[in-house]
Amino acid sequence: MNQAQLDKVQNQDGFIAALDQSGGSTPKALGLYGVAETDYSGDDEMFDKVHEMRTRIITSPSFGGNRILGAILFEMTMDREIGGKGTAQYLWEDKQVVPFLKVDKGLADEHDGVQVMKPMPELDALLARAKTAGIFGTKMRSVIKSANPAGVKAVVDQQFEIGLRIVAAGLVPIIEPEVDINSPSKAEAEGQLLANLLEHLNKLGPDQKVMLKLTLPEQDGFYKACIDHPNVVRVVALSGGYSRDEANSRLSRNHGMIASFSRALSEGLSAQQSAAEFDGMMDTSIQSIFDASKT
């Protein structure tokens, strides 16, 4: 583990930029950015377009380690280059932004009110590749749709089981059991989630460090016990479909939580903008998320 990167993520003001949309959400992300499905054909061209978008974001003068602690990459982004370097290497060396990698393969079908992660048969090989590429940590997402004790337990058990394999590989996992913002039992599900998280956190050894990525809670300050936990490097918040203004407002009331937004970060960016317009919009967006994360 890189100590300078750990110190940065643990102690510095800022937030994590989530740049890890994968296959299913890519056409939607490109569409919001002003690139229509008629502008590319096939997956290869689609991923070229999305890499152009991510490269434009990462190389923008507004995007840097003074306000952004880390960036979560999709596997295909890690495997490509920016400025003649691997993306993870460029992020750290040129931008002082700590690189993370999304490692999950998507969600299984809903069962017991939740979606656990699909199997990851190639995880060990991917973690070895990530280490070689200069990746610091990982991210993996499950979804809780309703307050079902068996479902919530299954999500957290799976997240920590895989999380410990990631720790053993020398990386810091971001454990992300998202609670659906539209869940009719959101507050109750959050109560079940907190109890399960603390049970697992309290079993970790002193050197087993994890991060948590959680939906902004109904009750302000609800995850304080996680934020204060000695095994937790940082608790980050997902925007979960809230608008940037709503996400920032909720985040600013949850002291010690920082943002890890994707859609709320890229909101308002367009392929048609001039460099000045694009960088100006990025600067405004980054500053608003940075300010909400500082509280």
C-alpha cells in the first residue's frame, strides 16, 4: 500500500470522483454528455467515446488533487492511456489523484429485497493487474431495495468476504452496499445496514483497512460510528440519483462523510462545449462538491 496515497485519502479535504460507468450505463452517460447512439457503432467505438469523455474530464485543469482525493476507474479505463501513460499512473503522477478500480461484474437478480453481486471468477487476476498498474483501492456495489434482514445480511456478508480478499491482495476496498433512494423502507434498511456493517468492522484486525460508500442517509449523522471506526479509512457518499444540489445539501449535513459522485459530477458537461465552457462547468461542479464534502 502506498503510504502517501493512504495519508491523502484518509486526511485531506476533498472527494472521490466516480468515473466508472460500465457497459449497461455507458450509452446513458454518453447521451447525457451529448454523444448520441448514432455517433458510434458497436462496443469498441462506444468505449472509445467514453474514454474520450473521461480523458477530457481528467485532463481538465479544473480536475486535480487539490480538491479531488481519488478517482474510481472502469477496468477498460485502467487498461488505456492518458498522456502516454497508463490512466492510474497519469492520475497519481500528473494530477496527484489516487486511483481506484471498479471490480464487480454487476448485480445478480433481486432476491430477499436486495441484489448481491454476480460471481467474480477472475477477481484474483484482476487485483494482480490492478496492483501492477498502480491502483490503490477497489470499489464494488450491491443494492438494497427494501428492509429485509436476510437480504441486508447477505449483501454485507458478501461485501466483506470479497473485501478481505482485496485487503489480502494489498489494496483498500471500497465496500458499497447502496440503499435505493426510492425504497419505501429506506430508513429501516439503513438501520439494518448499520448494524451489519459494525458487526463486520468490529471483527477486522488492526491492519485490515476498508472504505465504505453509502447512500446519503435519512437521518443526518447516521453513520458516525462508521466514520469514527479505526478500521475505516474514509466513508464516502454516493449520489444515488439525487440531483447535485440535493446530494450536496444532504452531504453537507453529514459531517465527516465525503462525496463519491458520478452523475452529480458530470451533470451539465457536454461534448459540444468549448474548452473554456467545459473547464468552467467542471470547476463549478467540483467546487460545489468539494465544499459539501468539507463539512
